[in-house]
Amino acid sequence: MAFEGKTQTIIITGVAGFLGRYAARYFHQNGWKVIGVDVLPPENVPKENLFHYERMLLPGSNFNNLLISFEPFACIHAAGRAAVRESISDPSSDFYSGPNVVFEILNSINKFAPECKFIFLSSAAIYGNPQKLPIDESQPPSPLSPYGFHKWQSELVCQEFSKIYNLNTTIVRIFSAYGPGLRRQVIWDICQKALNQSQLILQGTGSESRDFIHAYDIASALEVLVLNAPLKGEVFNLASGSQVLISELANLILEQLRLDLVPIFDNYVPEGVPLNWEADISRLSNLGYKPSIVFSEGVKLFVNWCKAELHPEKNNE
């Protein structure tokens, strides 16, 4: 249980999304009363983990009513677009679902629930191609895409409300999230191509790297932040603390799938995509955070889920 003697309430926006679902399940299982917010109909949300679900497009006046009615201990903001390519082709939608929404939510919290803790899910995309590895939080932002710029702008809004209005805010820069349920990004791309195509042709050179973090560990870190962070607008990296080459990832997935394929890289790196990431997670570790899922085991879980999703008829073979 997160607390002894009293159940605390937490609002999770974007609760029907990939990270929102993991967070809802984790907090529910640890004794929290979870209020979910999303735009999807109730049948498409994890109702088994929710005390209450509010279908709404943020920002909206109904959010004010949630703050007044439930007096939440904390709010985790996991809503928003999460696609670099789409942010390049449609920056307006990315902006208005990003910094604009963060401002309106914090403005509502300031008016109706000023004691509520606010955790903003930001992104390592803010760093772009970092000056050095591992990346610590002091490295200057250098985004390569509108998505990264808008995450950075959202962070500034959090710091604005912390400094000017003394709201309890903290920012978590998430690196490469993965886990069953994720139908995008590089692990999904490799899995679905390997299962459905005779050749495995991938973008890039294979020497690009990412710091992968399982969604379960992200959810557990969010509770650490809610309970232990200073909440003064500070920034935390959220990752495993080690980098994996994309070529190594591809071979690990092929090994798990027992497929005799050789990855072919096309040497094309899309616009807005950084080359190498490895995070320094010491700041978050000092609060008590420690990743629990070994990457090879996490990939195995993902591959088994992916096979069941794409080829359920072969799942028992």
C-alpha cells in the first residue's frame, strides 16, 4: 500500500494510453484511488483499475469539477501526442495538445487544488543529440523536432507555476519506453517486421543506441516521485542507465523469435531522430528508484506478447 490508514486519490490523464494504463494498474495495485481521464469511450479504458473515469478532451471545465470533487493528492499528466514524425508534419496539433494543455491543467490546479502534486511526463527528445554520454539533467536542451521543443516548453510551464505560484511540480524525462501493449517505436517495428516479412530491413545504421526502460519500471518510478520528489519544478531522467545498440536489439529479438534472419540497415536516419542515448539516472536513484526488469527478460515478454497479437493462431505452437 502506498499509505497506511488512508487511501489517497490520484488523477492520471491519458489513462487509456500506453503509459497511462501501466500507471493506473500500478497505483491501483498499491492502494491508490485512481481517477482516469481520456478521450476514449469507457469500454476502451482500464476500468478495472479505476475508481472513476471521466471522458473528456483536455483542456475542459470538467477537469475543474474533478479537482473540486476528489481533492486529489497528485496528478500524473500522461496525455498528449507522442510521435516525432507527426509533430513535424502537424506541429500545430502537437503544440495545442502539449504546452497549451499543461498550462490549462496547472492553472486549474492553482485555482481549485493548490496542494495537488503535479508530475509531468516529458521526454529525452529534449536532449536531441547530447554533448556527452551518459546524459545528465544539466545538459542543455537541444531538440531536433517540434515534439521535443513542445515537451521543453511544457517543462517551462511547470517551472513557471512552481516558481510563481508555489505549485508542487516535477518533470520526468522518459527515455525509450517499451513493454507489452506498445504498438510503435523501434522494438515493435523490429518484431512486426520479423514476424511478417521474409527480410528484416530497418532504418539507420544499427549503431544508433537507446536507453530502454520498461513501462512497469516507469510506473514504479512515478510513485517514487509522487512520494519523495522535492516538487519544486526539478527535472529527473527516467531510464535504465545503460544503452543498447539497435543492431544488438534486432539480434536479441530474432534470437527470441528463433528466426534465422540477418538485419539489413538502410543507412537512413529520419529527420528529428537522435543517434545515441544513455541516461545518468543518479538523481532519481537517490530518491529510491531502481529498475527491476532486466532488459533481456523485458524483451522476451514483449516478443511473446507481440507473437500473440500478430499471430494468435501460432501462440500455442
